[in-house]
Amino acid sequence: MYLRVMRHLQVGGLVVGSVVGLTGADTGKLPGPPVAKKVPHFTEINGHRLEDDYFWLRDKPNPEVRAYLEAENAYTDAVMKPTEAFQKKLYEEMLGRIKETDVEVPYREGDYFYYTRTEAGKQYAIRCRQRVSDGIPDTRAGAPSTAAKGGSAPDEEVVLDVNEMAKGLAFMTVNEYAVSSDGNLLAYTYDNTGFRQFTLAVKDLRTGQALIDHAERVGSVVWASDNKTIFYTQEDAVSKRQYRLYRHAVGTAGADALVYEEKDERFELDAVKTRSEAYIFLISSSHTTSEARYIPADQPMAEFKVMEPRKQDVQYYPEHNGESFYIRVNDTGRNFRLVKAPVGDPSSKSWKEVVAQDPDVMLNHVDMFRNFYVLMEREHGLPQIRVTDLRSGKSRRIMFPEPAYLSHGYVNRVYDTTEFRYGYQSPITPPSVFAYAMEKGTSTLLKQKEVPGGYDRTRYEVEQIYAPAADGVKIPISVVRRKDAKLDGKEPLYLYGYGSYGISIDAAFNSNWFSLVDRGVTVAVAHIRGGGEMGKAWHDAGRMMNKKNTFSDFIACAEYLVGHGYGSKERLVIEGRSAGGLLMGAVLNMRPDLFKAAVVGVPFVDVMNTMLDESLPLTVGEFEEWGNPKEKAAFDYMMSYSPYDNVEAKNYPDMLVKTSFNDSQVMYWEPAKYVAKMRAVRTDHHTLMLKTNLSPAGHGGASGRYDRLHEAAFDYAYVLREMGIEE
């Protein structure tokens, strides 16, 4: 029952009126929020009859659908209009912390150093290269000197200017970027709609001309060693699953040869070339199982051979070194071990253990070099990097100085090298690139991103604390705040969470956060179960029939932070996006009293209807993450937490829900239906807004860096105002 007091006028599919008693945005008379019409739709499943009054919002071409979204945008704009000056101030602050003209650390590939640079006023990066023989400065200096000062270096070659590609378009992103071994040709993919549907193009770098090569819905792209053959994967036309591998001869426009098709709808394909450039792997993987095929990279017409036949719940991922394949595999434990096998017989009967599975250390990735291998590990919730000399067996970990941080491999394309590039950052340490001397065990800083505007890291403090979950498990929380912040339980608090797919949300640097922190906000990230922060078991404990641990963990983190003085629940704003939007919807249903407001971004909230529709992108593959609701036990469990299905007639906090009309990961109608049902059911008078990006934009929002800053300024104006901060 809709309990707000209103006058209404029927306009198409909408009821438009004025609402009495708005809070948070009550700055005078506002137009009432739109109310979507109800058109009953029923689904019979597992003895249940599901009613969905807003199923009609799935009809994207229907003008009433767009009219509803436009009306919601108009209402949101009206509510947020008093913050326009504040948004402008926040935008200028955020922009002031960005060095607009800058250059990334170059990396060597073949006879060139490659790098990207940005120029003030331009939305997108410019991808460039210089010949090693043309006198580019030592990469330890960080970047080509003239490019670092703005503009191009004398010997610079612009490989791809994304700004030129984006002219006249609202959206542009480049995904694959693969240069042939001889350095003459570039194969790349781009999307200009936001739907993550990428087009393959090939450019002759000797002439700068685009070639006739073209393919649609392309995923991975790999060159064979002949510099004439490209392997690429392609998604199907409906579910966006990368399911076919094609072989393409450069310079031809006819049909490409189909090399392999993955029939199992749970599996997707990914083609990769080894750092040694000796082999091409085709990896077929689901959320729980994988299988690898391979050919020599110099034999593009060869038939791909299976390395080890797939076995349910066994994942393995190969790399190459000399006469051996090194394989990361979880056959003896969830956290993976490292084995090796001869390239002539890589089946499991030939595997020899190199690094045993450790229940306390997750082995995330392996980088192979001629004389070294580098392990990307996780321990105690933090990323680690371990380097081992293949000749001596000596192993070292790279040590990091802060209690919470993000470390990762940088671009390392050279196989025969003693130098490993890695990135490091923390909530108060800007992104930095280091060169690690693998023989000496020493790190050299190549470049740390400059943060203009007087940024001073000594003003801030980073903590890694632990909140006890309902079952006693300790949940890590990364916290950044001003050193002079009072832990008196009265200050504003922002808490972010995700907790799905085994993805780790590490403590990275986000210069935008300081528009919160400098105003006294404590910023926290909850590393809840379902993510990968504490290894594969951490993921298992928050997926399938354990999914509700994710939600109770987040609530426990919020309660711990409030209970230990990090902030007040009256000033606590939470945020999650995508699967983190599912998290928001679930915890708002469970504990709406605990939060002042929530930002719910591109949220996966219509769990049941989406997972029952196998024609939608991602659905079948994600049966191994959420469960298959056609099975009664899974249905009952998923039904118990699905946010859309559990909206109740009770009070909820203020909410800002965001989506993109062209989102391919979580369709726009999930948040639209969620808001429509919320408006009809909830009993409070708090502010509920839906903001839809109706221009070409994707799951991550706008593509241009200035456009993204405007989006962030809007969100931060909302968050801060909800905390009682308006300047």
C-alpha cells in the first residue's frame, strides 16, 4: 500500500504528484516522485506464484519505460538542485587533485617502449610508443621527459588517440590492445555504447592506416608468431558469453575459421599468449572449473590440444617456462598449489609439485620469467608478492610498509629479464610503480603519481581492524581518517562493501575520498565473506547457500565501527555497486534502522527474476555463484534474501539508486523495478531517488575522466548532505 499523501495526475505509465513530508531534501515545495503503473505478471516456480507488478519495465523500446526513467531523473534533479553549487565545489576539489597532463611509466615490448599519457582538457588517454634505439630515457626515470611536461616527445609515435576515436560520441572505451611481435600491426577492440560489446579493428602502425579487418562481439585477442594471424574469442548474440574461438588472417574480409566452440553454457573462453611467446593457451572456465588447450604460437594452423580434461570443481591455469608448463591448480586444496609438467606431456599424471597448497595463503596468480617466477599471494587479508629464483630455489617476499594497501604486477612483457615491475598504493599513498631487482631483492621507485593541491599524507591515518561476525569470524575492515579525528561516536562515517565472486576490494588510493575525509568523515571498506580477501574459503563462505554471511558480515562491521566510536549511525552512509548493490538491498531490508542513507549503484537486486531467465547475460554461468533457482532448495534460500522480493511495508533510510540504460551486466530494469516497488510499499517519508544515465554509458558509468568526476561530485554531494555537511 502506498502511504504517502499526494495529488496525482495520470501521465502515460506514470502517476505524478506532490509528496508531503520529504526529509533530507526538504528545501521547499518539490514535485512528487513518479509512481510507476502496476501491470501484474506471474511466474509459477517450485510451488510458488511470484507476482511482479513492474515486469513491464523490461520493455526497453517502450516509450512509457523511458518516460518513467526521465520522470525519475527529473525528480532526482529537483531534489538535488540545492546542491548544485556544492557539486561544483566538489568537482573542482577532485579535479584539483589530478595532474591532468601526465604520463605513465613506459614498459618495453619488442623494440619499443609503450606508454599512455593524458592532456589537460581531454577526456581520454593517448597511447604512444618510442623506439628503444631512438634514445628514450632510462625507464627508471619514470617517463619520456618531454611528454612528462606535456605534449609529445620528439620521437614519439601516437599509436591510438582515444580522444580522436571518441569525437562526436558520448562513450568510448578500448579493451584489448595487442601489438604484433614485429611491432607493425595493432589489434584492438572498442565499445562506443557502454554495453560492453567490443568491435575488433586492426591498424597498420607503419602507415597509420586502419585495415579492413573487422569482427563484432569480440573478447580476447592474441597474435600468432607469424604476425599475420589473429585468434579472437566471440560472445554469443544473447547471453554475452565468450563461447567461440576464431582464427583470422590479417587483411582479409571473409568469414573467419571457427577453431573451437564451447558448448557448456557455464563456461567462457579466454585466449592468452605466454610471456615467452612460445605458446597460445585457450582457457575455458566456469566459476568453479577450468580446462586449458594449447598450440605452439609459431604454428597457428595446429590443432589445440587439451592439457588436462576438465573435472568438476578443479581449476587450473598454465604458464610456460623452457621445457615445462607451470600450472596453478586447486586439486589438493581451495587455495591452489603450483605444479610443473613437461611440455611434451602436461597431463596430471606428469605433474610435480613446486609449491604446496597452503590453507592460510591464497595463490592468486603466477608470472613466469626465464630464470624466475613471481607468485601473487594473499595472506591475512592482504596481497603479497613472492619472487623465486628458478636456478637456486631462493625465494623472497617483497615487503610493504603499511597496515592496509594494494599491490599488483605492473606491465611486464619481457621474458628474459631480471627486473619485475609492480604497483603499490594505499588509501594515503598515491599509485606508485617500482622496479624490483629479482637477483638483488631490492626495489626502486620509478614513479609515484603526483597529487596536486597541497596533498599531505602525514595528515591521515590508515588502520586495518577486525569486527567479529555473528559466528565469531573476524572480518577485516580498512579505515582511513584524519589523524585528528575524534573517535567519540558522533562523527560522520562512510562504509563501502562488495563481497562476491571471490573479488578482493583492496585498500587502494582514491583521491576523491579526501573530499570526505578532509570534512571529518571516516572512510571504511568492509572485506566481507564472499570476496577473496582471505582466500578461496572466504569466497566459499559467502556464496551459494552461505550467501547471507555476506550481509550479516556487513551489518557486523557497521555495528562494530559505530560501537567503537568511528562514527554515528545517525551519520552513517553506506555504498555498494553491482553485486555490492545486492548487498545494499539485502542489508537495508534486514537492518534499515542502522543506516542514515545508502548509495545503491547498478544494483543486482532482482535476484529471483534474473536468475530464472537464462536468456539474460551471465545467468547460467552464475548458477555456481548464487545457485539455480529452478532447484527448490536454492530457490527457497535465494528467495529469503532477494532484495526486490523482500521489500516490506516498513521504514527505510534515504536512498540514491543509480543505473545506466545501456548497462549489460545488471539491466537497468532491476534498479527501476526496485525503486518502483519501494515507492509502493515502504512506509516512511524519506527520500528515494533513481538516477539513470540515459546517454551511452555502461556498468561503470561514463567513460570520460571528466564525466566520471562529475558523477562522483554528484554522489559525494548526496553523501555529505546526508551526513549533515553541505559545504
